[in-house]
Amino acid sequence: MSFLKQPRQLWWRNALFQIHLWMGIVIGIYFLLIGVTGSLIVYKKELERAMIPQLIHVTPQPSKASFQSMYDSVQRAYPKATISNVFLYPDGTSWSFRLSHNKERVQVYVDPYSGRVLGEDRYRDKFLQLAYDFHVHLLAGDTGELLNGIGGFCMVAMALSGVVVWWPGIRSWRNALRYAKHANWKRQNYDVHKLTGLASTVFLVLLGFTGSYWTWPKQYEAALAWLTQGPAKTTAPIVDATPRGHWKDLDTILTAARSALPEGQPSLFRFASRPGDTHSLKRVLPGDWRTQGDDTVYLNPATATVVRLDFHAEQPVGVRLQRDIYALHFGTFGGSVTRLIWVLVGLFPGVLFLTGLLMYRNRVLVKRSRRWNTPSVARQRLSAVRR
């Protein structure tokens, strides 16, 4: 309890202050860039689509083209590409097929009414894709992904150590939450740093902890399985390896999938990549945490029968937690308000870095400069030069 009453008398608190200070100075720019790129990623898909309106918006017609004919049109246009999935957007919007073509990600847009290929959007060297690649692996592949995992835990340490460093004692904590709007700029800068840090602590701990998941997914899943005493991940089911020539047409498959999930908006259809794999369809319902939807149906490509229905609410606790990591990191739960909050939270590390740098300048660099330029020190320097 001594920490609550007299925090400034604890030696380890001063050591923690030094860690907080130098970690912020050394890797503060990293936190700034990760935060800004994270804010962009929250609305990445919407921003990308806003840049190509001619490929997105189509004129609704009384009837739609068959799903199989749309797939065939894309396959004819890109005979060497692998088609992995398609986004099934609502009326008045083109469908987006994702391809792997010459080791590059390509989105091909198709008019669902005529079945005509409207065009493509390649992601190589595009600003938003570069921002995404930096946020995920620092443009450095597996090495960058590892550094990002370490950076996530550093962010947790920075946020928690900041609270400990700030804590003024149990009698003064209310006064320490005030913003001195009539004080000089140095005090106001400190108050901005202090209040921004306190307001963002929970968010930064959450983002740092969830962000490290992609570096060590197996370790996270093992920890979740241990904590919940149950499974922490599910995989797509496997069926008999029937040759592609004996698969049902995609319209039959899609009809069966929609019948299994009749409510909500169908959102993402994943194609089986090889015999033995299953097709799958996701749907979106109000309140779903992921933009693609929480529920999935898996179908046998050869028989168009439902192999498994995955309702998120019925999954084991560990599986739900593992699936929710993405939503918690990118703020896709709770609707547009939550996503806007996550955008703002992404800017907080930049505010903390800049205000912290100013505090270091005011408290350390300026004082050192003054001591260095005092008359006695100046005479010593001049004497040393003459000798």
C-alpha cells in the first residue's frame, strides 16, 4: 500500500520512469507510425473502393447473371490466376473477386447483373497497401513481423508504466486529473501528455496485446486453450477428395449456402482450393463483430450439401476469443462509432511522442544547455581550448 500513499519515495518507481522515458524517446517514432497506419487500416477497404467508383457502382437490373458465369468470366480473363474468394455486395454494387496473379493480389470487379468484368485493382505500390504492409510487418517480411510482436508488448509496457509514473498518491489523484488551461505552455504540454496517456491506456494495452497475436498465433491460442480449458481455434472441415470435374455448379452451391443461412446479408464466398476442401459462405447480421460476418456455412463442392454450420455465439469460449482478436484490434465491433474511436486512438501515440519529446527538451536538454553556458563552465571551456 506504500505505492498508493507515497509513490515518489519508491526507488523502483524512479527506475520505471527512466524505462518509460528512454523507451518513448528511442522507439516513439515507431509507435507514431504504427498508430497512424493503424488508423488508416480501420477504413482501408472503404478508402480503396472510394478511389475506384467506376468499378464499384452498377445500375440495378431486374435479374442477375449466374454465379457460375461470373466466375467463368473472371477465369477466362485471368487463365493463370487462382481465384480465392468473392465479396457478394448488396444491390447496385459490383462483386469483387480476389485473385492471386503473378504472385500479386488483384481484385477483379464484375457486374452481377450482366456478368461482365468491369476492371481490376492491383495493390502493389499503392499508398494504402504500403501502409497496411508497414503496419503488419514493417515492410520487412518475417523479421518485421517479429519486431512488430515485440513492439506490441513494448506498447503495453509504455502504457502501464506511464500510469505508474503519473500516479500522485491516493490523496492527490483527483487534482492530478486537471488541465491547467491558464498555465504556461510547458505545463499545458505536460497536461496534454498526461491526460492523453490516461485516456488511452486501456486502448493502447488492448491494441498492443492483440497486435502481437499475429507474431505468435500458436502461443496465444495455446494460452487461450489453457485459460478456457477448451479449444481455441477451429479449422475448415475436410471432405472426400472428389475431382473438380464432378463438382456441382456454383449457383447450386450458393443456393444451398443461402438456404442454410437465410437471414442477413451474404458477404464472403471462399472457393475450395483443391479436392478435399470445402466452399464456405459468410453472412453479416446486425451486431456482428467482423465486417465479413460472424457466422459461416461450409459445403461439399461435389454434393452441395452442408458439411458444417459455424454460429459464432455457439462456439467454445476460447474459439470466440481467438476470433474476436481481429475485431478488437481494428475496432470492427460496435459499428461506425467504435471504428471512429479506433481511428482517434491510433493518433494518440503520435501525440504522446511529440508532447513527451517536448517535456524531455524542457526538463533535460534546456537545463543542460544552461549549465553548459554558465560563466564558470564557459571559462573552463575557454581555458581548455587555450591549453
